[in-house]
Amino acid sequence: MAERSSDRRAEKTRKALSNALAELLIQKELHKVTVQEISDKAEVNRVTFYNHYLDVYDLYEKMEKETLVALGLLVLQLEEVPGEEFFKHLIQYINENRTIFMMIFSPNATGQLRSKLSNIIEGVFRQIQSEKQDSDINDKELEFMSCYRAQGCLAILSKWVLGGFKEADDFIIKTVSRLDQYTEQAFHKK
């Protein structure tokens, strides 16, 4: 029983440190963030930080991996659902992880996580489209269409997140879904 309590405490500490780094990355670049700033924001001492991570970059790398794994699992679960349902779950996930997504879309972010997120979304679009593929769509067109769709989706999500989540979820879901649907339809009307 003590081990389970210790695991929960360690997980809570790691979550606090991750959130602290994410909040700091909204304000400044990664190379300017210090262990002391993270520790202060997470309300833990530096020794506690070093019990979990080697340095700021180790924490960032682990945050990135955790975020990508969680998004990858979400996307795998949603591969077969219609576009609007896909975006509904994606928006819900973003809402539940606001700080991380504010960090991802922040001008201070390294861009690596955003790029990897883009690749995940692009891969989903490519997979969905290749399953519906008409004989007149070649691999290069499919690649560019998927890139366009992913970047358009990310542009809207970025605007929403950086705007402070002011627009209602339903508005964002419907907007992204409609624009994505128009993009797909336009591509097939060549």
C-alpha cells in the first residue's frame, strides 16, 4: 500500500514539474528556463526535481514523448470515426491539456513538438484518404493534400489555443470539420 501511495506522489510531482515547464515555455524559450524556476513554479525543491530528471532538457524530452504517445493512442482510437467525431475528441483532449497545448503553439516553443503533432495528424489524413483513394489520386497528390489538411487544422487549433480558448468547442469542431470536408471535396473535383 505504501508503494502505491509513493507512486501516486511521484506521479503528482512529475505532473507538477511538467505543468511548470509548460507554463514557463509559454513565456520564454527552453534554453532560458532554469531548474530553479521550474522547481519554484511547481512548489518543490531542486533536489526533488533532480530525483526525477537530469535537467530541463530531460524533462522537456519526456514531456514531448508522453504527449506524442497520448496523442498517438488517441488518433489510433479515432482512425475509423467520421471527421466531425475525430475533431470533437481532439478538441476535448486539447481542452483537458490546455497548458501543454499553449506551450506547443507558443512562439517560444522549439517547434519540434508542433512538427511531430503535424506529422501525426497528416498521417491520419493520409491513411483515411488512401483507404478512400480514387484511381485518379497519385501518391504525391495524396501527400500534399494530407499536408495541406493537417496544416490547416493546426492553424485553426493554434489560433484558438493562443486566443485563450475563447470560442466554444462546438464552433471550433464545426469550423475545422467543415473546412476539412471542403478541402477533401475540392481535391476530388479536379
